[in-house]
Amino acid sequence: MILPVLLAIAEPTRLQALRLLADGSEHCVCELMCKLDATQSRMSRHMQTLKQAGLVVDRRDAQWVRYRLNSDMAPDVRTVIDAVLAAGAGEADERKVA
């Protein structure tokens, strides 16, 4: 169960997308595209991988697809995701100081 999750977050764009979704709100693909400098097709593929791993859920809103973190992910998976996101946040803070 953890291996697909680790494979999904091993790709930098997907990990960055998770960081953006960690704010608890929904984000549309167009917003993720802009913030991550990705094409629509590339971003959609990345989000599909995260969805298949059970990390995100989507909701169609007219022509938009909005994503958010899956609030029903398994507790052990959530622990891994939280640890990875926290570790990345610490690295970002260290880069700001340096």
C-alpha cells in the first residue's frame, strides 16, 4: 500500500502539487499549472497518478476539475505524507536562511 504512494510522490512536480494542496483547500488544474509551470496535459497526468495512489480526490465544477487532499487516506499513508511535507518545509526554511 505504501509503495504506490512513494512512487507517486517521488516525482518533484507531484510532490509540489501535494504541497500546494496541503493548505486544505481545493485547487483547479489551471492554478496548479501556473504555479508549477506545467502544461495542462502534464498536470492532468500527474494528478491522475496522485488520485490512483489515493492521495487526492477530484470534483468536477463545470469545465474545471478541482483537486484536494484525500481526507479518507489510510492513517499510515497520511503519516508518511505529513512527514514528507514537513521535511520539505524544513528544507525550504533552511534555504531562506542561507
